[in-house]
Amino acid sequence: MAGHKRDPVESKDLVGFRYFKVLAGMLETLRDAACARDRAHNRILHMDQYITLLLMYMFNPICSSLRALQEASDLRKVQRVLKVPRTAMGSLSEAARVFDSDLLAGIIGELVQRLQPVRHDARLSDFGQIITLVDGSWLKALSKMTWALFRKDDTHRAVKAHVHVELLKGVPVGATITDANSSEHAVLAERLEPGRLYVLDRGYAKYDLLQQIIDASSSFVCRLADNAVFDVVEERQLDSINRCESSKSSARRTASRPARPPAADPSKATRSCWSPIVWTCLPT
């Protein structure tokens, strides 16, 4: 039985053109990407144009395939407003291999800097550090991605996306793609930045990593296992606004170690809070 035939892409179906006014000048820096390999000097589709078409695809669900994207490039409005040429299927297919996506990192970073914080509780601005949510998630991989196999059978294929999201701006500011078995805390350790308040789940509850966060001039809020072992060094009373009964400045050790490890040093933290679930080291 034949599948449902897709309706042709028309100009009236496409939206989001106004957003490209902001991006046009920024994407122009990509114009010469991969041109050095083009010995015939006859490249028609450049990287800035390719990225523009991909962004149009994201704004328009009607462009549900590479073929639909190629059809959209035939439209006069698309060519005039987005300044892209009529694009062949072969050029679109080749582009994913030819153009280096790492060149987008600087542009994405510039866009993030331009964003204003979303509406939020004013007390979240009192920390003086950028609240950054960190987590790793599995993404199912295509059957052809043999490098993504992470178990002995040939049915388990996945990659892991290690994503950093700035809470007050509501956008991801960084991501690292690794194989599915990569250590989340090891990847974070390589990407630590100063001036951030990292919010972490139990997968990151490694004392050495938490110490590295403090050494990087950042702070953390991290969920711990219920059986985490700790020594109370000091207890402080907090008011009801802080939504916990007390704050305990603690040095902690794992149950398997009788001696205290080089864990997060409470003397380097200006304020810390502990509960059976969450351990925090916050700036003043």
C-alpha cells in the first residue's frame, strides 16, 4: 500500500522569516568554510546558506524531509529573503559531511549572550553566579552508527548528550556528544567554568568532582544518595524563607574509606547547606 503523498511546499506555508534578520550578519562569517577543498571554485551552496536552510526547517514542520527542504529552496520568497540559491539534493546531502559544525559554537555563544533572563524569582539573582543545570541523557542511535554500540549485542546503540542549560535564560549553552558509556562526571570535569552554580543529580555525586568545581571558582547543588556518610563540622539556624530547618557545614567521606578524602573543603565555601538528599556549596 502506497504511503500518503506529501503536499508540495508553498511560500504561504512557511513562517519565521523575520528571525533571520538577526542571524544574517552572524552567519556570513561561515561563507568561506570548506571552500579551500573546492578546487574548481564552483561551489553554489555555502555553509551560511546551508545553516539558514536548516534553521528554516526547524521553524517549519511542513519541511519534513531533505526533499521538502530542497523544494523550499526553489521558492522565490525563500531565495529573496534568505538569500539562498536553488539547491540540489546532492549538495544538501554532501553538506553534512563537508561543513564543520564546530564553526557554529562561536555564533551560538554570541546569541546566548544577547538573550535576556526570563521572568524568575528575584532571589535566584542573589547568588552572583550563573545557575547552570547539567545532565546527561541517552539518545537512540541509527542502526548504521556501529560506533555507538555499548553492549555486547548489536541492538543497543545510543549516544549520550551532556547538556548545560542556563536556568534564568532557559536555553542550553553547551553540549558534548559521547558514546553511551561515557562518565558524566568526567565529561563535566573537562568543561568546568568559573562563576557558575552547577545544579547536579546523583550521577555527579563524586567528591573529587565537587572539589574540582570549588577549585574552578564555581559552586554546586548536588543530590546525594541516602546513605552518604558525613561529619557535621558546624550547624547554623536558618529562617523559614530558606525552606530548611538548618544549614550544616560538613566534611564528608564515603562509607568505604575510614579516612576523610580530599572532598569539598568547607573552609573554601562561604555558605553551605546539607540535607539527606541535597548537598550544596553556595557563594554569598
